Amino acid sequence: MMHPDTALATVDPDIGLGVVATRLIPKGTIVFAKDQLDIELPPNHPLIDHPAYQDLIEKYAYSEPDGTRVIAWDIAKYINHCCQPSTLSTGYGFEIAIKDLQPGDEITDDYAIFSSIFRTQLICQHQPCRQYVRPDDFDRCYPEWDGKIRDALAFLRGVDQPLLPLLDPQTAADLHRYLDTAQGYRSISQAKPFDPRSAPTPTPRQSTAPTARQ
């Protein structure tokens, strides 16, 4: 679920739609949290390779570490990429503002967090721009992301958090334990996207279909 102080808007003639802040959203605010209304497709779901749905799933879904594709039910699916993003996804399953977002500012994330095996050309108007999301971006960038996330988490308890109740109990407990003790931080490295190339090859099994009678 997206933060209530956001809206869908045309952000650029080339990029098209994006999500913008409608009021000040301070640094440290949870701007997106997965909720129980989101659509989840396990790795073997037939819709993932269905010709009528494949392109839509590739465009609007993000991958969890186990390969599950998640499609947000609300405007969160329209969050665009930026090499200098205004928010970052975290190891706690939510996105956090890493700077103050003024009314009209676009909510952006780094797509390298969600794609680990494909080289994808970027439409990014903020410099410096990497030009592409590359397979090695996640491993190369996550220490920098972690630093920005930790910095933003230091502000979490000092700002309004309408999405905080959406966190599952274990995640909420882990988050507050980290904020209390500075121990047990969930690195974004734990959310590295699933790489289907690492999945074991299924062992062929003999068909158990009945033999047609003569």
C-alpha cells in the first residue's frame, strides 16, 4: 500500500505515469508496505508465462527472494526508477523515504533492487545515471543502499507512520529491536531477487498417465 499522501500523475512525456507526493513526506517515512491485498504469483504460476499476461507481469510486478512475483493492488505499481532515488526498498519489506519529499516530488526507487539477471536500459533524467540495470548492480550497490537505509531508519520514530500497522508482527519486532539496540539490522542484501538460473533442474519423472486400451 502506498502512503496516503501520494497520487498518480504524469511525470514526463517519455516516462508517462509516476507517483508523486501530495504533502510533505519527511525522511524516514515508510512510503510503501506490502499488504494482504497485493497479488502474489508463485514462481510456477501459469500466468507468468501466459502470452496475455507476461508483459504486464514483467512491467508491474517485483520479485521476492523466493521468486514470488508481487503486483501491488494500488498505485505503488507505478513507482519509477531513478539512479538517484527518493526512496529505497529495505530488508524489512517496505520502502522508506531517504530524503524529505516535498509536494510534487516523484517517489522513485532503484530498479536494480528488483532485477538481478537482465540488462535493462533505463529512462533516467537524473545524473549520474548508470544507463542500464546490469546483473552485477545489486551486489555492487547494496552496501551503499544499506548506508542510506540505516540513515533514514534513524528518523523513523520521529515522523508519522500511517503504514507501520501493515508490517507483520515478526518484521515489526525485528525493526523495533534494531531501533532500540542497533543490533540485528536486516540488510537489503537479504531481499536479493530470485535468480532462476540458480534453481535446480527438475529430475525427469516417468509418466504415470494410463495407457490407452486397445
